[in-house]
Amino acid sequence: MNAIEVKSLRKVYSSGIRQKEVVALQSLDLTVDPGVIYGLLGPNGAGKTTLIKILLGITHKTLGEANILGEDISNYQIRKKVGYLAENHKYPPFMKGEEILHFFAQLGGYDKPDLDQRINDLLKLVDMEKWRKTKLKNYSKGMLQRIGLAQALVNDPELVFLDEPTDGVDPLGRKEIRDIIKRMKDDGKTVFLNSHLLSEVELICDRVAVLNKGELITEGTVGELTSDNDEYKITLDSPLEEEFKQKATGSFAGLKCNRTKIIFSTKDSSELNSLIDLIRREEKQIMEITKQKRTLEDSFLEIITGKEGKNGDV
Amino acid sequence: MGMYNIYHVTKFTIKEAFARRIILVFAGVSTFSLVILALLLFSTDAMDLVGAFDMKTRVDGQLVDVKTELATGIKALFTIPLYGIGLFLSIFAVSGFIPSLLEKGNIDLFLSKPIARAELILGKFFGGTAVVFLNIFYIVVGIWVLLGLGLNVWSADFLLVSFTITFTFMVLYTLIILVGILTRSSILAMMLSYLFFFVLSPILESRGSFSQFLGETWNMVIEILYYIIPQTTELGRISLELATGTTPESLLPLLYNSIILILTISSSIIIFNKKDF
């Protein structure tokens, strides 16, 4: 049984008097295995939040099929096994921290007798024990995010959707949240993570999908997405002549030059050696050769813009 | 699961109502009114006056108890403002319930839970109704007890007023819910309710007095409007009749308004079910 299975999912929003149509998702196919941390990436307006909202019954699909934990999403009872931390969530400000957990646990169908103990454990987990009796209107953004995470976990879900979970949280808090997410995975839960912080996604996700304009552009492990080519930066002691630049770029694909630097992207180390041979033949002094680590952000930018990422801008 | 969810949302809504303070203002005004009535009824001078009324008099050729007449007058004196001001405050208190529920970031939380959308709306409806009923029941029972203790008039009919006023509120509240779902505007929902309650219903109720000045088409339009707009003025009249111990002239407005209530809440649920958030 897949944690999430989406087939030919399409969402078209109609707005205004003339019912102008906006396609948010175009025939999307996606499968998420159980027990993994799955990252969903994409620029603003790519359809990430729309996908999550459809899976949770907040927005209706236009066409296609969508299942979570083996059940069609139209069966709202399946959401007993689902937790959700929304982006820009707005909790009732008149409730206290522990009250909100009680309320959403009951609404989430959690009917085991250990609820009080579970709430205590969760408050401890998100480091909010001493604020449990404080009304939410007095919470900071980071505190709201922590209590939101506890809320998403309160009904002991099998599948957790986290939309920008570290938004507004300081670096230490972000690390704690990452640890909590990893612990969820260790407990056998599936985590579906939507985050703009690509470095975070890279740190914790097992698999990643990239959406753009409602389409799935690519999908795979972080390693698969970042290991297309190795990138080398070669620094020379003197400016490059135009003649050399033309010769080098003509001989090696994936090569860029500026005044004293060459950026070369290749999978083949013999190609790198050939380039070094060429530089040496031209009697240029190599000051430094560094292998650039290709990040998920580089891959993401390349996928989305069809160009090189920031490390390519020399 | 259904009733369980409705119960939790109802409880949540009651909590939300008290957080908004306006319900507390309503309760405060009610308490103040009861204190004034108690002072009037139980101060030494007033008790002497009541003692003087401990006799029978002849009204329209019939022998009536003066104390009963005094109690009836007091009940009417309280019922009219309770109906007007009480409903005004109640509408004000609940008009923001649906728009605040539908706020981005809030509605997502509710809908991501295993709860049917109809249960969410019904929970909001019962929660708002429960709060208003408690307030109205509090002042009505308070007046009833004070009049019973002070004048020894224990007419239980007066207690029914709390139900007719709450029923009027329920009809208007369904309208607030519908407008809230359609527009997400508490101001518009509130203004429309006030328009129906204070302007349209009284005008349509007295349509007989100006129908002779209108053409056939206009009279037909007004007649249709009369049956599709909540007949709150008629419900007010029934409340007053119950307060004064008179048999209501007609109970048909209860039937018409029940139909309007069911149709409006059903429409709200159908529209809410189709909405994307």
C-alpha cells in the first residue's frame, strides 16, 4: 500500500465573473512509498500547496484519482490517520496550548485513554511545556510553529503533511524540528514535506519531487538529483585571452570562463585532465583546482530555469 | 462520529463566543436589568405598593387580579427590548463566526480532520444557538422567578418566550451562515440580518396598509417576498402574546420560518461542500 498515490490529477480554478480558468495541476502522477520523508519542491505557484490541499480534502480535484493510505480521498475518515501542519496556519487565539491539542485530537478522532499523557509527551517534544497554559494570542511565530507541529502529531498519524514547518523558527529550533521529522520516520511514519528551504530538504528527505506550473518535472532521491555532473573551478594566475577562451569552449562542452577562472562541469575525469593539459600547453599557471559540491539548490534552479545554478555564474 | 464531531465544534463555538466578549456584554445587560427589577419589586416602598394592589378590579366588565395585570405589564415591558436589543447583540456576536472559520490557515486545520463539512457547519450553528439561548433563558427565567417571588404570579407561558426568541435568532443565524459562506464578510452578514430584522420584515408584515397604493405586479412581488424573507416581526408578536398570556393569533409564522431555516441551512451546507479553500 502506497502512502500517497496520485494518477492524472488535474486542478483548474475558475475565478472572477468571466470564470477565467487557471490550471494549478496538469495531469499529475505521483507515488509516495510508506515510511519515507518525501520532499516537494517548486517555485511559487507550482501547485505544491494545491496538491496537499486536494489530498486533505480542503480543495476539490477537477479530474483524476488520488489515494492516501490506500483509500480514496473522498473518504474523509481516512484523515484520522493523517496529520497536517499548514503554511500560515491560524490557530484560535483564545485557546491555550494544551487546549488546542486536546481539541484537535478529539476532532481528529483520537479516542485512546492516554490522550493526556500523549499531549504531555508532545509538549515536551516540541519544547512547549512551560507555555501549555498560555493563550495562543501571546505566542511568537516560532512558538506557534512548534505547537502546530505538536497538533499535526497529536492523533498519532501514519502520514504527516508539513507545509513549511520551519517557517519563522530560529536555527536552533530548525535543527530540533529536523530531528523530530527524522524521529517520525524512525517511528515508521511517512512525512510529506513542502519547504522552500532546499538545504533542509536536502538534509532530511529520502526522495524529492519538483513541480513547476502544475507539472511534475522530475522525481528521485536527493543523490540522483544532485549527481548529474561534477563541477570544477580552475583558478589561473593571469587573465585569459579571447583566443584561449574560444578554443577551450569549442573543445569542451559545459565549460565557462571569466577573467581568471574556468568552471568546468563533467562526469568524466579524463576530460578534466584533457582540459588541464590544454591549459598547461598554453603555458598558463594553475593556482587552484577545487571540486564544487553540487547542491539541491543548484539542481533545482537548473531544472526550473533550464540554466546553470548559482555556482555556474562565474 | 457525526454527532461526536458536531458536539466538539459546538463546544468550540461556545468558547469562541465567550472569547468575543459581546456575549458577556449581553449577560451583563441582562443581569443589570434583573437587578433593577429586583430592586423595584423588593424595595420596602414598592412592596407596600404591591400590597395596595392586592385586590381585584374590573376591566372591560371582567374581574381581574391587579397583581397579574402588573406582572403582565412588566413581562411585556421586558419582552419587547429583549427581542430587539437581545437579538441585535446576538447577531452582532455571531456574525463573525463563519468568516473567521473560513480564514485562510484556519479552515485548512478543520477540513484536514476527519470531519464532514456539514458537521462543521452544524456545529457552528448549534454552538451559536446554544450561547444565545443560554443568555435569553437566563434573563427570561430571572424575570419569571422575580415576578413569582415578588407578585406571586407563576405563569409558565412566559418561559416559552425564551424559545420563540431563540427560534427567531436561529432563523437569522442561518442567513448569517449563508452570507458568511458566500462572501466571507461578517459586516455584510450582520447588515443583511439587521435589514431583514429591523426593516424588511416589519414593512412586509404591514403590507396590507399600503397595498392599495401599489399595482398588481408590485403587490405580487411583495407577497412573494413576504413568504421568502424571515417573518421575524410575526415571531416577535408571538413572543409578546406568550409573554402577556394571550393565545397567539396564528402559529403559521413558526411553520414558515421553520421551512426558511431548513432551506437556508441546507443551502449553506451544499454551497460549503462545493467550495475550495
